[in-house]
Amino acid sequence: MLESLGTQIEKDGLLDKCRRPENNAVCTEEWSSLTKRVLEVLPYTLTTGQQHAVSEIIWDLKRPVPMNRLLQGDVGCGKTVVAFLACMEVIGSGYQAAFMVPTELLAIQHYEHLLKLLENLENLDDSVCKPTVALLTGSTPLKQSRMIRKGIQTGEISMVIGTHSLIAESVEFLALRIAVVDEQHRFGVIQRGRFNSKLYYASSNSNMEEAITDDSSKSDAYMAPHVLAMSATPIPRTLALALYGDMSMTQITDLPPGRIPVQTFTIEGNDKGFEDVYKMMLDELEDGGKVFLVYPIIELSEQLPQLRAASADFEVISHRFQGYNCGLLHGKMKSEEKEETLRKFRNGEIHILLATQVIEIGVDVPDASMMVVLNSERFGIAQLHQLRGRVGRGIRQSKCILVTSTASSLNRLKVLEQSSDGFYLANMDLLLRGPGDLLGKKQSGHLPEFPIARLEVDGNILQDAHVAALKVLSVSHDLEQFPALKLELNIRHPLCLLGD
């Protein structure tokens, strides 16, 4: 309990510094007219879970401290529209929003989706701030990129959707008030931290006086943005922060009506196993389905001879399934080539798509009904859950086959057989890999600051310690009124020295 209390006092002391008035986020007093209007023109009705999530996030946007929230829900539950509505709330209050995603395909998909949604907005009042949305990726032409960056800096662009380009030093915001990080498990700790720091730095160095309202203090110009992270399966460190740290969590537990759960099987990658897989693939193809084959690498590797490679298997699969067209998709292809291959797969010109994990994010093929993941032991639970989400989006019963070349990984992979619940899988990942360093950069493994306790097992103790730490710090931030406790904690946990 004492080691947990030490970590919590350190963490809560640091958070207290981050929550002083000069770091407070601008809050909104009520739902904006823009948010209400976008809700009215949605072409579908939000599920109960989506409605609850929107209400919870907008409530958090009203608070006078920066939001740090994880939006968790299974693939296909509708997290994106919830995040869009949160952005509309901030934009409707006169500020800017940033939406960062890990791949260009996903950025384009979100951008086109939002533009189509905003086309339905008509007869807006003059008092309503009309959103101006831009797309910024590494492939954006230089001249267009400069115009977009200028629009962001002057405030002419109210929302930007992009990839890692958003963390470039040249991107400065006039009045950024929310940063959405989609598929947050795809970003490293340093990347996400740099994104946060970059946004705060850019905001505090932009010409924000024009965005400050009459009742705002001068210090408001230096306030951090709200942060909303999204993932179907959070990485262990993020889940640990959400459960026991300072990251709030919103869950969407229901799926749109009509979704059929994907059947998942784990198979050993021996001769018999592959014959079984090929038979299931042939049955699926003869029934009119489409098949993904997912590989860990593109080309054969001398360093990793045990791994199957997409390019090397292309001729093998084409010969095995004569009469069916095969396609190849990987990250080294040009954007136009990737889009053309996906178009052919969607249209039925390609029946079997051999791909790398590039399809994990932003690929929507409703009638794809089977996925086979080769060397699945090389993928994390979060990746496999995301990959599995590429099938089962239509009305067909879909299958996901996890082929592994190591018997030792079967137990870990069977977790995916047992459940399609992203939150359960994240908890199992927490048990298997450990939570990482809550106060540092490590995203998995067990905590050095807990030589005795295990966060994933003794979480209730840490929660009690969190409550106790808040009470202690509310009385004496520097622990001067608790000399015995301060001495004991400094011996056991030197990092608990809380100076200015």
C-alpha cells in the first residue's frame, strides 16, 4: 500500500501542477448550435452508447481543466462520429480542432466522410460558426500544404484532419481547443507526447489574442487543448492510466444493429493446418466471399526465415486458387496504387487480397468475409483485433483464422477466440504484458516503481491509494504536515519529493 501511495502522491502532485489556472482549458457553457444542427442532419440515429459518449465528452469539455479522455469501443461501434461531434462542439464555440490518424488512407476516409456529412448543413444562422475542414498529410502538394498551414495559423481553417504531418514544427494553430488521436495504439508514447507538447507550444505561440473572449483572462492564451484518444483496444499503459491514473474513459458498449460477430479460430502453421485453411478459403470463395491474407512482412528475410512474406506467396496462392484473381497490397506501394487495388477488391475484380498490416486501419470492404493472418504470433492483440474488424461488416457470417508457427503463442492468441470485446481484450493484454510506466515512456512490462504490487492484479489497492493521496495533498501539498509519512516515502520512493 505504501509503494502505491508514493506513486500516487507523486502522480497527483505532478497533475496538480498541470491543472493550475495557467494550464486550464477553455470550456463551453452549453451545447453549441453547430453541434445540435449536425445531430439533426445525421443520416442515421446514434446508438444509446454513442449518445451517452457524446454527452459525457461534451460535459468534460465544459470543465475548467484540460480533458484527457480515452474513447473505447469495438471496431465498427461508431467512435468516429462521436469524435466529430466533440470537434463540432469546440468549433461551434469559436475554436479549432485537430484530428490525427496513423495512416493516409484513414485520413482521406475521415476527411471525405466529414465533408459528406457537412454537405447536409443548410440554412445555418449567421451566429453559427461554419466549419472549414482541411486534409494535411505527407502527400499533400507543397503549395497546397503551405496554404493549409497558413489557414490553420490565421484561423480560417477550423478543423484539420491529418497524419504525423500535424506534429510538424511548421503547423501552428490560432486557437486549438481539442486534439483527437484516432487509433491511438498506433502512435508511440514519444509521438503522442510530442503531439501534445507541440499543440500546446503552437497554441501558446500563436496570435491568440483575437480568439480570447471579453470574460477570459490573459492566461487563457496559454491553456492546453482538450485531448480525446480513441482505440478499439488500448495499449496496456493507456488502459492502466484510464483505469487507475488520470485518464478518464468513455465506453461505447453497443454495436449498430445487424452486426454478426466474427468467428475466430487459432491454427498451428504446419502442413495439416495450412491444408485446413486452404479448404476453408476455397469454401468461402465458392460461396461468393472475398478473402484477406495478412502477412507480417513484404519480402522474404534471411534474418527471419520462418516468416511468410506477401510478395513471395503471391505466385503460390495464385497457382493454388486458379480461377480466382489475387491482388497485392503493402505500405511500399504508392497511394494511387493502393487505392486502385482496394477499388478492385471492393468491386469484385480481386477475390483474394494478399496484404501486410497496412489494411489494419481505414479499409472498409463490407462483403469481405474471411481473413487469414499468417505468423499471427508476430502481431499484438490490439493489431489482431483491429485486423479482425476488417471483416464482418456486411450481412455474411465472417471468419478470422489466426495461423501461428509457435505453439507457445497459442494461449495468448486463444484470447481472441474467446472474445470480440475490445475492453476485455485490453484487460487481458494488461495481464499478459503488464501496464508499462505510468510516469514515463515504457508502454508495456511491469512497473519498476512497484517491486511488490502488480497493477494488473492489485488495481484495487492503487485505487484506494489514489483516494488517500488526494486527501493528503489537499491538506499539505509538500507533505510538511505529515513529516513521518514524508520521511518514509522519501526512503521508499525518492521521487515523491514534491518541490516547485
